[in-house]
Amino acid sequence: MLINSVIIVLREVIEAALLISVLLAVSRRLQLSVRWAPVALIAGAVGAALYASLLDSVSELFDGVGQELINALMQVCISALLVVIVLLVARRRERLGGPSTALIGLMAISVALATIREGSEIIVYVIGFVTIESHRASVLLGSLTGAGIGFSVGVLLYYLLLAMRVSHALWVSLTLLALAASSMCAQAAKLLIQADWLPSGAPLWDTSALITEQSMVGQFLYALIGYEATPSAIEVVAYFGSIGIIIASALAGWFVFRTSAEETSG
Amino acid sequence: MTIPRSRIAGICVILLVSLSTPSMAVAAPPVFEIEIRNHLFIPDVLTIPSGTKVKLVVYNRDTTPEEFESFELNREKVIMGGRKAVIFIGPLSPGEYPFFGEFNPTTALGTIIVKAEANAD
């Protein structure tokens, strides 16, 4: 029960922790206030508790696939927010200014949503098993350990990004955010296939012989870039489609902003 | 303005086959049921036909929540205590697809065996 609690909580915490640390590092690099982070985390925690308490009834919606639909909706929302964040950050990177309040607001909402998504599962697990006397100590200790490891990984990434040269750090951050957005789109596609709202198909490839999803490396790659050993065509399209959209809009935005900046300055 | 009926019917069939969303599906997918009792899957081995979509209904008879999870099936779903979950799987090719309960992974273990049927209706 102890090891299991560590793994369950770590799996959920690490995804949110990576996202939060990248966004925090970006805020620091752009000299924005980071006060949005605690607000977003508290809002996310309250939302997670609410969602966890409603999960019973949510699951019954839409002929028993309400959980998949709501989770997919949250993933798509976070993904869309991250795309806009990437654009706004790329724009500020070119010292073209841009609305910082909008950027801060979008970062706060995406972190709150990610906390609801990942936090609700932790709450369901902990509340479900902590009530059993014999499990209580190991569930609590394991969950705290898992949360602690996830938090540490986030802190490590945060300081890594701050230690890099500014230009490198922003490119790495933007790449990580783009990958997170794509991974969440692919996850949403997977949930909609599970709910039978999108057609299922045979896996396009199978890399489980190289890296299994169960392994430590597989789990870490899943959290970082959305690794999936046997993805179906729709998941692959969702993943690379989002990457394409992000690159295309970043390039378009960069050229448009650059031209308009040159015009105004020169 | 006059489109032959046969063509309309043909287009409809193609749409149904390609999309086969729940509302449009002609034949509902076969339903298979599994129970969770004392953190065990009953039955722990389930045989389903290959090449067809299957509706899996998992009843959680425990008071504690469980998360149905399978890396091989790409499925993951939380099932609250005393509730049931609907999970669509397949069409799958023949083989063995293990699944487990993430909240009790030492006891809640099962396998879905996909078998080719001579003539799956």
C-alpha cells in the first residue's frame, strides 16, 4: 500500500508539477509577478475537491462516459490555453511587449485546470482508502512521499530553467509547453475513443519492446512528452496536429508581430 | 435534384461504417461484464471476439474506489465505490491484454483474451 500510494500520487503530481515549474520559470524570465501561482493552486485544489465529490454523478452522465468527456474537455482547454501562452511568450521574447495581465491570467487558469484534473484523482484515492484503519498510515505516508518527489522534480526543472541562459531557457520552456499541449490533446483523443465518441483503430506502431509505459522511463516520458507505446491513428494525428498548429501559429505570429514592430519603430 | 436512392443508401452505409458513433450505430456492441469484489476482478479472465468493438461494464462492488487501467488496451478510468463504469474497447487483434486496478495493483489483476471467431456474426 505504501509503495503503491507513492506511485499513484507521484504519477498525478509530476504532470502538474512540470507544467507549473515551466510556467513559473517563464514568468520569472519575463519579469512578471509570480503571485498568480498560489492563487491558481488554491483555486485548483478547491476545484479538485469539488470535482472529486461530484465524480459519482459525473460518471453516470452521457450513458456512463461523463468522466471521459469532462476530462477530455479539460485537457483540450489546457492545451488551447498553452498554445496561446506559447504565442504570447514568443511575442514578449521579441521584446514586443504585449498584455502581461492576459498572459498571467491564462497561466493561472491552465495551472488551476491541471490541478483539478490531476488533484481530483489523488483526492478520490486518499479519501477512499484513508478511512480504512489498516491502510491509513501507509496511504498518508506514501501520498506525502509521492507528492514530495513530484514537487522536487518540479523544483529541479525550475532551477534548471533559471540556470540556463535566458534565450535558451525560453526556447526550452516553449518547447516543453508545446509538447505538454500536444500530449494533452492526444490524451483527450484517447479518452474520447474510450467513450466511443471517436472511432477506435489498431495501434499505428508498438514501441513497448523499447520502452514499456509501465517502466520508470516510460512513466517519466509520459509526463514530460506524453509517451504512448501503442498509439492509435487519431491519437497520433491529435499529437502531431497540435505540434503543427503551435509551430505554424508561432511562426505566423512572429512574422506578423515582427513586421508591425519594424513598421512602428522605423 | 434527383439523386438515386441506392446512392443515398450507399453514402449512409459508408457514413455508418466509418463513424459508427453510438447514436448512429446499427448494432450495439456486445456487452461484457466484470465485477470488482474485495479488490479482485471477477472474472479475472475475460474472452472477447477479435475485430469487434466491445462495451465493457465494470461493477465496483467494494465501498472503496478503484481505477481500471490497462497499458496494453490504453484504458484508464476511476470507478467509485458501489458504482459501475462503461469502457469501450476494441476492435482488437487476437492476443492477451492484461489490466489491473491501479489502487490495488497486487490483487486486482485480470486479462482480456481476444480470440478470432470463425464467423463473428
